[in-house]
Amino acid sequence: IYMKIGSSYLLALLICIASAMWILSGYLFNDKNSGIYAVNTNKANNNNPLHAVRVRTSVAEQRDEIAQVLGQTQASRRIELHAEIDGRITEVLVERGALVSSGTIIAKIAIDDRKARLTEARALLNQYQEELEATRILVSKGNRPALDVTAAQARLETARALVSRIEIELNRTEIRAPFAGVVETRSIELGSYLRVGDPIATIVDLDTLRIVGYLSEREVTRVSLGKLAQARLFNGRIVEGKIVYSTALEKSFWKMGIAAE
């Protein structure tokens, strides 16, 4: 029994040694004409063919970040006209909401005695002009002191300033629109008496709209003056304009304005 069992172990050992040598022979003696690995590799390539791919060359390019904010439209210009002289309104030529062009007369203030005072001042100016010329002749002949020329010159300049002041008052009796726009408000009626500084009317310019939006601290870094911006109006119309200002209202809150045609 002992010899039988010992022969079985010896046979098993010989089989293991032979198997190991056969496996190692594939690594030690593999060439192009023989070898299981070459056959298996070819078989694997046949079962897994290469796939077609599409290749595109990518080029880095700069992209602008977009900041979307809510805002509201405003008139680009608004001016309130005030009385520059005292007087009573004698004519009102426009109504609220009227379209006006630059130089359109809004209302007229009574001239009163301004024309008469202007005529008097001009006559006085002519008189002082003649007196100055006569004084210069007398001084040149030695009949008058040179100081008289200075005094005559002073009177002439005073008369000239008076004429200029009355002419300005007459021009200010007509209140005109400084630019084309719409009469937003009108504070006067026929017969109203105005003092200097009293409001007359408000004119707004609607040819160029200003769209004002509010930005957060994170969004303000995405905008800069002069950059183009688009705005969608309430009626769906899209307008384009340039960023004209960006103002910090608080530490983390900014106000941005866009001018759009």
C-alpha cells in the first residue's frame, strides 16, 4: 500500500513539472511563425475592429459673460423751465403733452415798460458817447483835465450795461424750449403772475432713452463703460445701446445706465 501511494505522488509531481515547462515555453521560445499568443492576438483584433472617430482642432477664444438685470426706461434729458424775470403771463402757446422743437415758444411774459426803458437807455448811451468824444477833444487842447476823459468813459460804460440788461429782460419775456421734446408738465395759466424762479414747464427728451438697471456686486464686474448692451422693452421690442455710467449706490449695490436710440 505504501509503494502504491508513493507512486501516485511521484506521477502527479512529474505531471505538474511537465505542465509548467510547457507553459513557460510560450514565453521563452515565442516567434513570428509559432506561438499561441500571436494566434490569440490576431483573433482578438478580428473580433474588435477599430472604430471611426471625428477629429476637430479646437482654438481658444474669448467669450463675453452676460449679466441679466431688471430696469426701467427714463428720459435721457429732462429740464424744468423757470421764470427769469417778474411778470404776468400774456400768452400760453403749448399744452401738456405737446411735441415741441428746439426754440419753440412755450409762453410769453408781459413786456410792460421794458421797451420804453430800452429806448431811453439807448438815447442816454448815444449822449454819453458824444460827451466822451467832445471831452477827448477838449483834453487834447488843454482846456479840460485828463481825468474828465476817465469820468466820461465810466458814464458811457454804465449806459451800455443798462442797454444790455434791458435787452436781456426783453428776450426773457419769451420762454422757449431748449431742445426738441415733449411738454411733460405745465405750471402756468393765462394771467398767472410769476416771480423769478417760479416753475413754468418741464420738457423731456424722448429721442434717446436711458434704461437704468441695478446690479449686484458679482454682476458689476461683468460690465464696463462703453460696452454694448441690449434691452427688451415692455412691448417686446429689443433696443441696443452703450453703457454710459455705473454708479455704486451702496457697498454691494450698483446702478447702471444704458443710452439707447
